[in-house]
Amino acid sequence: MNVFGTGLDYFVKGGPVMYPLLFCSIIVVAIGVERYLFYKKADSGQAFTDEFCDYIEKDDWSNAKKLADNTNGEIAKLATVVMARHGNFERLEDFVAARAERAIDKFETNLSYLGVIISLAPVLGLLGTITGMIASFNSLNMRADNPMAVTAGIGEALITTVFGLSIAIVAICFHAYFAKRLKEITLNIEVMGNTLLEAIAKNLD
């Protein structure tokens, strides 16, 4: 029997709880792929932050603006907007903080759903196992001539626990990876914003 056939056989034996578990697995994969593609496109990178801040600290605004204009991602976009903005410095601080928070929110999108599935999938798996074991023991009298059938039923009931834990493990790996990326991006945004504001304040003085 091929892999697909074996998987389908396990799915059927797992019972009704396998359907919400299948939905959870689809959500995990969809979020993982969507977030990976978004981070790849929207993260300007550590190299941009280091080079941009180096230009600003050297008071080389021309090259800093050129670098920001020619770099993709939310951090570069924020740098471009801030350098083009004029007005009261206190309002500029509030503006940078608000735009930085908005940029971070974009990177946090959908990550909370991974956290939900990390908790939900094992519980659903355990629910499927318990209901399966209840069904096996309820049919114990009917299988008195074949006690091993009950053991087989319990083995099938454990399938949902295996699937639930597997889904949770994959979701944990995705969540840990994106949490690490989010921490790095948040730090880069803070460094870039603070460097810009300090340079602007210095020029105003």
C-alpha cells in the first residue's frame, strides 16, 4: 500500500475528530507558507539596518535616503517616510512610534492562530482517543469471543493523539521560527528609529 493509502486508512480509523485535526493541519501549513513569503518580502534585513544607521551616524543623508529608496521592506519604507517628513520634533517622535508599531503588527499577523493550534491540536487528539476508547470498551461484551479486538480498537483510538501531537510539534517549530524573526525585526526597527530621531534632534540643536 502506498503512503497516501496508508495515511487515508489511518485517517478513517481515527474517527470524526480527524476532521478538525485535518483543518488544524491545513491552517498551520497555510500560515507557515504565508508568513514565510511575507517575511521574505517585508523584512529589509539586518544588513540594511546596519548600513543605513552607519550613513546616518556619519551625517550622510544623501546615501542613506538612496539606500532606503532602493531597498524593499517595511523598515526601509519607514526610513523613507520619516526622512521625508518635516515639522514639530515631538510630533515626529509620536509619528515614528505609531508607524513602527503598525509595521510590527503586520509581522505579528496570524501568529496568534499558531499559538491557538499549539494548544488545541493535542486536546483534540486526546478527545479522539478518549471517545475511541469509550467505544472500544462499550463493545467489549460484543467481542467476548475475540478480546484482541478491543486492544486493536484502543490502538486505533490512539491515532488521533499521534496526529494531534504531530500538528502541535509542527506549529511550535513555525511559531518559534517566526517569533525569532519578529524579535530581530522589532530590534532593527527600534535601532533605525532611534538613530534617525537622535540625528534629527542633533541637527535641530
